[in-house]
Amino acid sequence: MTTFSGAIGVFDSGVGGLSVLRHIRQTLPDERLIYVADSGHVPYGDKTASYIEQRSIALTRFLISQGADAIVIACNTATAAAAASLRQLFELPIIGMEPAVKPAVTATKSGVIGVLATTGTLESARFAALLERYGGEVEIVTQGCPGLVEQVERGDLHGTKTRELVARYTAPLLDRGADTLILGCTHYPFLAPLIREVAGEGIVLVDTGAAVARHLQRRLQTELPARIAGEASTLFWTSGDAAQATRIMSVLWGGEVDARPLPPAFSGA
């Protein structure tokens, strides 16, 4: 059997998908990872589905051109808008995100689950299907969070404005009795310490990054059995300002990052 090595391509509307990339690196330590932050077009939450779909197609084409043989859409909004189209267009494993309602149902003791997400995710058909599937078992209360993605993009994880936004968005959920909060955007795990400060240490926060990494691992073993892991390297690209991306990504990744500017053909500039 012929063996070959490829790369895992990961993209997000911005830097939030680094929370997923971190889990992928822990689960698959020997892989070559390529990450694209589409920060020149962030946030996706207020964009049309067709716009997000076109950006997702462009980013996937770029990642494939760089050697990716599997793609992770590290963005709930992009998954809702583009996963189906990507799977039709490209013959390789496409792994998406979805709010982790099932584990939250298992975790809650009060029977009330809060969902923090972007408007695009909450309005998607995928999320409506999740609510229909699990809504009979528990009460699910949703909260759109305009502005939180932008705060993470700035690297402001603890500032006054970020704290005010977190307090504003968690209060209605806590008032309804939620004891479990789903982090329905890949940017939000970086705010988990602040959310616990504001909501109380007893709150359960559910993040899907680890489950996505395990799912990716299974898909690679099943669909690309001849594949071998490569160089254990990580490359970072951005459609935004490369210097700013380098600074913010280094903080969030927890190590030195050199973010490269996407070529104009893919950056949408």
C-alpha cells in the first residue's frame, strides 16, 4: 500500500479557531497543521450565508493548494453556512462544528442550558435542528453575543468592555436558571476564565474543540488509512493585518507565531 503525508487545514473567521487547533495539536501531535484566520472579513456572524460560503470555498482551495488533505471548519457560523457546499465541491474529509447540545444535556442538573453564540449560528437551520432534537429533554435558552468576537480578535480577554459584554449576555441565561453554558463560537473558549468569574465557578462551560479533534482523528483513520503524519509543524496565515495577527495569535496560541499574509487571490482584498 502506498503511504503519503499531507496536512490538516483549519480555518476560522479569525483567531477563535485557535481554540480548536490547540485540541487538534494535543490529539494529533505529529501532524502538519495549517491555520487560516480570515480576520480581514471578521466577524462572520453578521455576514450573509452566501458571503460566508464564498469565503469558505476560497479558504479551502488555499489550504488544499498548501497540501491539506483534510479540512476543519473551526467556526460554527461557517459550518452552518458552508459545510454542505464544501462537501459537495471537495472530495476530502470536511469536519465542521456544531454547538455541543448533547453533552450539555448530560451535564445540566437544573434542566436549563444556555447557549452563547453568534447571530448567524443561532439563526441557522443546523441549530434549529439541534433544538428540535434535544429541546424536549431540557429548556434551552439562547443568547446572541454581538461584539464578543471582536474583543477576542483584539486580544482583549479581561478588559472592562469585555467583562461588561460577558455580564450582559450571561445574565439572562443565569436568570432563567441555566447551570450549563454552551460556548457556541470558537472564539469564546478564550473567554472561559472571565465567564467563570462573572457567572460563578459553579457554572459548567461546554466547548466542542476536544470532540472535534477526536472526530478528525477517527475520520483520518477511516477515510485516509494510507496516510502518515508528517512534520509536526504549524503554519499560520491571515487575510487581515499580518503584524497584528502575529501579536494576537502568539498570545492565544501560547507560543511565538509568525502569521503570513494570504495571497491576494485568496484574501478577498
